[in-house]
Amino acid sequence: MRVGLIGYGLAGRTFHAPLLQASGFFLAAIASRSLDKRGAAHTDFPLATILATAEEL
């Protein structure tokens, strides 16, 4: 199942994203307002679509 994640701060990066992956979900998109966190999300999940707002997701 494809899922999206809103927010890639401490909880999103260290808890939610790994939990989703471990549960068998494909992280298809990540939304974060922070340019730095969008960069980190792209590094960690190069196949995911990286978005700037939750509305885009």
C-alpha cells in the first residue's frame, strides 16, 4: 500500500517513516514546509515524491 507522510521532523524521520516501512507500506510522498527537511526526506527516500505542503499531498 502506498502512503504519504506529513512532516519530516524528529518524529516523522525517526519514528513514523521507519514504522511505516517496517509495516510493509511504500512511502510514496512526503510533505514538509522546511527546505532542509525536504532535502533529508529526498536523501532518505529517493523514490518518494517530496512536496512543500500538506495540501499538495
